[in-house]
Amino acid sequence: DKIRDSYSDFYTAFRKYDTRKTGHLTCDDIQRVLTEQNFFINDDQFFALMDRIGLVTDKSRINYSEFLNAFEDGRKSSYGRQPQDIKIEEFQNLAPAEAEKKLRKKLYANIDDVTK
């Protein structure tokens, strides 16, 4: 919300660092602007935020307009990647032991999604 509410301040600060006027900044530059705008986060928090809003940080530069647009809606529920559709499977007349076995198998197969 803080970023969304100060959109123009962030955008102006990003443009100040964008000396080549490409619309892109390094991760360090974006972190520097965040700090200047009193938004203090460490490296781990920064990269977690980038992942949450869906911006790839493996490149050397990030489009700062895309960064700001990620906060445009202002609802925390809209940040990040949307969950995939859930597939529901039904098994009629399944014994409890078999149901537990199937459930464990599904959980292990999707452990990354379950832990998120």
C-alpha cells in the first residue's frame, strides 16, 4: 500500500536513476530508491517481494514501470501469481487405508505447492 500510495514519488525517483532513459534499473538501484522512500527491506525481503509480484530478477535490469504496476490495484490478494485451478478427484467406495494411501501419494507428488 505504501508503494501504491506514493506511486508518483517512486516513479520520479526511478527516473532520476535511469540516466539512459531506458525504463530499466538494476536491482541495486531499485533497492536504493526504496530506501530513499523510507521503505527499508533487506536483500532477502527484496527478492521475495520481486518473486511475489512476479518480476524476474535473474536479468541484470528490471522495468520499473512493471514494478510499480504490480502495486497498482492496491489489494494484497492481487499481488503475485494467481493460483492454478484445483482439480478435485472423487473415489467412490474407497477403503480408509486406500484413501490415506492415495492422499499421501498426491501430497508427495505436489509437495512444492502444498508447502507454499
